[in-house]
Amino acid sequence: MLWYKSFRELRTITLVGIAAMAVACVFIVMYQQTMRDHADAPMTYIAYIWKSVYNSIGRDLFVILSIILGSGSLLQERAHGTAGFTLALPVSRRNIVFTRAIVGYLGVVVIGSVPVVVLPIASRYVGQSYPVLQAVGFAALWAAAGAVFYGFSFLLSHYYEGDYISVLVAVPALMLYGVLLTLARAAQLHMVNIFGILNGEDMPFFNETQHLLVAPLPWLTLLLLLCVSVTFVYFASRHIQPRDF
Amino acid sequence: MIPERIIHTSELTKDYGSFRAVDRLNCRVRAERITGFLGRNGAGKSSTIKMLLGMIRPTSGSGTLLGYRIDDPKQSIEIRRRLAYVGEDKGLYGYMTVAELIRFTRSFYNDWQPDVERRLLDEYRLPPSRKVKALSKGMRTKLALLLALSRRPALLILDEPTEGLDPVSIEQLLQTLVCAPSNGTSVFFSSHQLSEVERIADDILMIDRGVAVLDMSLEQIRENYRRISLGFSTPAPVLESICGIETMRRDGRQITILASSNAESIAQLGRERGAVDINVSPVNLREIFLETVQDHNRQDQHMHPEREDALV
């Protein structure tokens, strides 16, 4: 039943995230003609979707929602006065932390999968088409890269007690990470660029001209990203074990 | 099998930085009894309870609860499986409804009694479909009590259980607690309502500044504790402290003594020293509490003059 507790805690933000992502995708598709007409250079519908969903609005929304979903721990429960009730249950703190982590991550995956459903359906409605497999490919990239943002925020929320302190710390930290990626040496290491993995930009598995995923996804890299996220969760759990509540 | 001593602490200590909340606490709580856990605000009651539940780690010392070590995380889970706890703040998940929270809590325990749950739901008039965050403080307390009392745990730990309750609910709760030992449930509860404690407790554990200052059955307290007033025709002499004298106050021609035993010998001593008016009377828990805590404060201030806490 710890699953149920975590589900209830994350239900609202997950549903809001799903709705926000769906609305953003629908909005992008519905106004595609207007936006493409006003673009500096002509672009295909596929390129427009990539630029709008996977390289700007959709991606940024997804990153922020991943960070928000990660921001919740026993420390926040202490701030709300419910930690005593939770800790009096006959379960280990590790169990509480990992259950929350898994349920939250499922929320990240679901939000990241919204374009898979919305884009092909909405595209058909405006007389366009967007390949489902492309959307699935990007959803896989988002699931792995989003896990890192989520895990980072999750770890921070086990260090800072305030409700959204972890979000306020995670966002500038990721902005700093983005700046560091522009440094010459880091720019050569494609696979440390998580933002690049999110949208495929400058990646060997992405065709910049067609704006399509063209080669097999970097599964090993994606697996490594998941491992990084699990490591964050592990350290969050270790940090919370000896704490006094 | 439940051990005879359901709670046993040895030199249990908790420091928060330089502040010592619990100071080498040694206590033994008997099984199938109701133990009142008394102390002023900040005396270390909640810290002690939280250490027993594994929520905070002892700085030093050790303790067992139901035979399980409190500082071992795995054994701590067994402890929590076998006891029911209502915390001081009664913090419950506001986003769940009453029914959802009951269902959620029930899923963790094998000793849940659905008939008791239904009875309490009815008695407390808790609306099952209402969100917990929409309940009043008193109703939240009732819900927290329902979650604890709907089980048949080996031990019931309650931290200020009557706070925020109306008189009828307090009465119902006290009746429930009185019956608990006959069902095999020991009760360990803290309260500032000394009259309630005196009504239902079998044993008293009193702490002040993290130190146990009284650990005795209420029966022993009633039998042995006496207030002895000695009136003299001249200024009261200085009496030497003999066995049984807990506190002694000299005021003009009057000496007032709180004795934990040996009342007759103390009265005799007063007589020998010229007391013309000797009055020996029983004392209630409130008087013992105030005297003990004040005396402990005086001793403490004498030993640590840097502490500026006011007396009760």
C-alpha cells in the first residue's frame, strides 16, 4: 500500500503534467500552418514538430515536470507533519524511498509518452502525419534522460526540507550544466550532453536534415542514464536512513 | 511471547547538538499495565517515544521494546508491527479521505479488527468520504485514535491522546484505555492532564530534563507519598534529611515536607525537634509532579547556574 500512498501524493501533479503536455502538443499541431508560415525559413511538418515539441516547448515542459515530480521525500512529510505517521508504519525507510522513487519515475515515463499518443492523432486531424515510431523513439530518449533530471531532483529533496527547494536548486544547477556543455571540451563528448540526448541534436542517431531518428538508439547510453538515476535514488535513501525525524 | 518488561531502557541518551534532550534514562515499563508518562514540555517525553519507535537514533545507551532492540532498523520494523502509535501532532495524510486512510493503514497490520473500526467510526461520527485535511483538529485526533485502537497491538503508545478532544470523547477514550490491558494490550501514554493519568494509570514514569525522577506504581505512590506539615512555636529548626524526604521547605515557623516513604519516622523527628503541630496528609499526583519537578529544577539550577529556566 505504500504504492498507493505515493500514487496519491503524485497523482495531481502527474495528471496536471499529462494535461499540460497534451495541451502543448495539440496547440503546436493546431497552429502548425500559422507558425510554419511565419518561420524564417520554410520547414517540413516533421521539422516543425521536432523544433516545437522535441527541441523547445515540449522538452522544456518535460524537464520541468520531471524535476517537480522528483521533489518529494520524508523531509517534506516532516514539514507537513505527516512523517511521524509514515515512519510509525512497519516498513523500512529504504522501502519508503524506493517506492516513492519508482512511482514518481512512472509519472515521468507517462508524461514523456503523451506525445506518442497525441501527436499522431492530432496530426491526422490537421491533415498531416507524424510517424508513431518517431514519437516512440523520442519517448524512450525522454524516459532515460528524464530519469537523470528526476533522480537529481529526488536526491536534492532528500537534502532540503522545503517544499520546492529541490526544484529551485535543480533548475539553476541544470542551467549551469547546460552552460558547461558549451565549453569546447564538453562539446566533444556527445554522450554527456543529456539535453542533446533528449532531442537528438548533434547525435549520431539523428538526421539533422530530415529531423528524424535514423539509427538505432544508443541503448547503452540510455541504460547508463538510468543507472545514474538509480545511483541518485540510492544516495537519497542512504542519506535518509540515519536522519532523526 | 511478550516480555514482562515491555519497555526497557538503559542509559538511553539523546543529544541535539549541545542540548541533551534525554539524559541516561533507565526505565522499565511493565506489560499489560497502563503507564502514564509525565513531564513538562521539553522534558524529553517525545524524544524518548521517538527513540522507542526508531524515528530518532539514540546518541548512546540502549533499549528494548517488546524484546526487540530499538536501535536495530530491522528489529524496529517488528516493533512497529506490534505496536500502535498516536503521535503528538496527529499528522495524517490530508489528501486521503477518512475511508482511504483507514484502508491504507489496515493493509499494514494483521491484527486489524473491522468490528472495532466500524464501532469507532460510528462513535466518533467520522464522515468516511471527507478528506482528512477538511477535518477539524479534534476529528483528526479521533481518526488517529481510531487507526490505533482498531487493532489489537501488544503495546499502545499515545502522545498527548486527549489533546483537542471534547469531554465525551475523552471519557470514551479513557474507558477504552482502561479495558486495553485485559485484552493483552499494554498502554504507555503521555499527558499533561494529571487527573486523567491519576484516574487510569497503574504506573507512573515521570521525567524532567531527560532524567527519570519518578518510576513507581500509582498504588505505591498513594500508599507511601505524604505531605507532612510541621508547625513550631519558634522559628523552624533545620532538619537533617532522612530517608524518604523528597523535598523540604522551611518557611518561618513552618516546615513542609514531601515524603515518598517513612512518613511516621519523619513526623517523629519533627516531634523530637519541638514541632507543636504535625499534620500528615495524602498527596495527589499533581502535587507530587509539581514538587518533584520544582525540586529537580532547584537542584539543577544549583548545579548549573548558567541555565535560566524559570521554575514551574
